Amino acid sequence: MFSRNILASCRANSYVPVRSFCRPLATEAEVRPGATLSPPGITPVRTKRQPRAQISAAIILNRSPILTRTPTPFERAFYAYQARIRRAIHNPFPYDFYFKQGSLLETRFNIEERKRERRAFGPKFSEAEVISAEKAAADKAAADQLALQEGEGEELMPRVHQADTDRDLKSLDRKGKRNIYLLLHATDGEQDVWRFPEGGLEKGELLHQAAQRDLHAECGENMDTWIVSRNPVGVYKPALPNPPSGDAIQERATFFFKAHIMAGQAKPNGKSINDFAWLTKQEIETRVGKDYWDGVKDILSDY
């Protein structure tokens, strides 16, 4: 009985208000941060999306020097000074231990040693030996004959190649003391320009792979070349023309890779490539445009 009264009183006094979850008909518009609202009746102007840059890969194909540089007057004077110091403080060579006394080898060594002394200290340094002219001539003839039998005294090749005399710009033997680079005379659109071997990229292709493929496509596969690194050594972006109002201009970027030629020769395809030449840095400056030269001059070797 007592429990029934308690339950009845709880039912009479318990009142829970019911909230209304109905969304109103008019809601406030959400404004995103940074968004601008246009006045009513005015259509916002949409700017054109900037097109992707056109990327290409190029090869700076180099033939390294094949001859040592000719010393400058200062370098020759320095080397001569060092030679005199070495000969002045060195211990005498024990020729009597290595050569039999009175033998032909000893005679040739003495003749060559006197030449080295005169070359280092001057023609009046060593005193003339007290021997007859017939004996001196016989010793010299015997020493020359021995040198000829041993393959010495051969005539050296000249340091100036025939390609330099004939001004053959396609020969890899020209300018043996300099770094020379492969430059192509190509037809790009309606213009004939001098440039390095280059081309575009294919889908899924890396930059150094595209550079190697484009080199073979433009210069043939008759060259044994080696790309130094997969990282480019420079980039060239040509100046963009003034675009019309509202139009976007596609940018262009050419990445350069350093490579060396080991053997072979370039053979242009004859389609887009008209000619080629192996040129030094100073010769390249006279053939390419100023904008192109400013982009590649720091990549090339000065000598």
C-alpha cells in the first residue's frame, strides 16, 4: 500500500520539458575565412589557371683536354728554379756502381748528365772534358746508336693538329689543350638557333633518362657517352613575352646535365638538326643568343 502511494506521487510531480529540435526555415549563411562576397547583381571575375611549365632536359657533352697546357713564362721560370735547387742539393749519383767503367752505357750517361747540367745552370757551367774530338764524336755516335736501338729519340707529334690548321670544327682532335662542347644548329619552329642537344620528357621518365634519349635522337647512337650525375648542373628559363590581358603564358625550363664523350662522333638526324660543331666556351658565346648565353656560361669551363 505504501509503495503504491509513493509511485502515484512521483507520477504526479514529475514533469520533463520537451525541447524542439526542428530546424528553422531561415538559416544564416556560412562565410568561409578569406572569402569575399560580391555585391548583388555583379558576377565575380574568375582568373585563368596558370598552365604547367614546359620542362625539357639538355646535355652538355664535353670532350676533355687531350694535351697538357703549355706552361706560361712564369711557370717555366719556376720549374727551372726548382730544378736548379734539386740538382744543387742532391747527392751525387753513384754511376760507377750501376755502369761498368769504360762501357757504352757509362759514356751515354755522362753525355746526358752534362746536358742536364747545362740546361739547369747554363751553357758555361760544366768544364769541357780533355778528350780528342775523334773520341768525343765516336762516343756520341755510339750513344745515338744505342738510343736508336732502344727506341729512344723518336720524333714527337706536333701539338697543333691538322684540324686546327684546316679549321675543322667537326673534328674531336681540334683544340687539344681545351675543353670543347657539342653545339647543334637546330630548327626550332621558324628559327634557326645554335643550342645544346635537348628534348622533352615522356610520361614516367626521369630527367637524366630523357637527356640521354634526346641526345641519341638528335645526334645518333654512334657515340660512347657517360652522364656524370643524375643531378642537373644548371637550369635555363627563357624570358617570357608580354602576354595579352588576361592570358597566361606557359613557362619553359631546361635542365642541363654534364656528360663526357669517350669514343665515336655525332651524326645529326637531318630532320630538326642541320649541323653541329665542337666549340670552346669563347666560340660558343659568338653563336648563341645573349639570353641563352647568360644561362649556360657559368656551366662551361674557361679553359
